[in-house]
Amino acid sequence: MRIEVLGTGCRKCDNTATAIREVARELGIEAEVEKVTDPSLIMQYQVMSTPAVAVDGKVQHSGSVPTKEAITSMLGG
């Protein structure tokens, strides 16, 4: 599973990436978490507010740090 955290590298983006890694570990899910900070790449996802989360190329969340429950749902747990 490939997870991209889309954003400028702000604290919220860092917190999102950390939370996703923690939930994936708790669920025993193998996930590659990558932070994407390049504005041109972020715009390809047509995201208007960050942080945003794309799972396997599809945007699942945007505009805030997702809750643990939201992350669990995104990861299929």
C-alpha cells in the first residue's frame, strides 16, 4: 500500500504522516508513507487544502489531520 501525505511540509503534514505510520503499525499493515511537498505534484491531485492523504493514488482525505478512526478506515482496517 502506498500512502502519500500531500502538503508543504508543515507541522500538520508531519503529524499526519506520523499518525498514519503509527496506525499502520498497530494494524499490522505494510504501508509505504511518503510526504509529497512539490506544489506541481500536489496540484495533479487537484487538492485545494492540505494536509491531504492519497492512498494508492486516490485522495481519501484533505484539509486537516485525519483522526485515528479516519486513518483506520483509509487503510481498510
